[in-house]
Amino acid sequence: MLREYLAVHDKEVVSIMMALFDQEKAVEQFGYEKKQEGRKEGDLKRAMKTASKMFKAGEPIDKIAVFLEFPPETILSWVGKV
């Protein structure tokens, strides 16, 4: 009986299973992307804080820019000199 049912509804069952699998993967990918977004924001905040500390310690803007790998104009905007 089950074998007959599956023979008739095999494609339907496979389609449902694939849809559930795709949905699970989409949710997983969304979570990964949100986590990466959060890391980027955290990295940017740390870079801004480091730039401010280095500037207050007397380091030149060009050196800070090289160290943090950001353009000097960006560093200047972070330390309030633009």
C-alpha cells in the first residue's frame, strides 16, 4: 500500500522535500550574511577607535592610513579634521 502510494506521489514528495531543503538553506545563508555584516560593522568601529587613539598619540594621518588600510581622507573624517 505504501509502495503504491509513493509510486503515485513520488514526484510530489520529492518536490516537497526539495522545497524544505531550499528553505532551510536560504535561512542558513541569511544568518551567515547577517553575521558577516555584524563583523564588518565591528571591524569598522575598531578601526575608527584605533585611528582616534593613534591620532591622539601624535601619529601622522598617512601612517594611520597605511596601518589601518583606509584612505587618508577617511581617517581625517574619523578624527574630525575634515
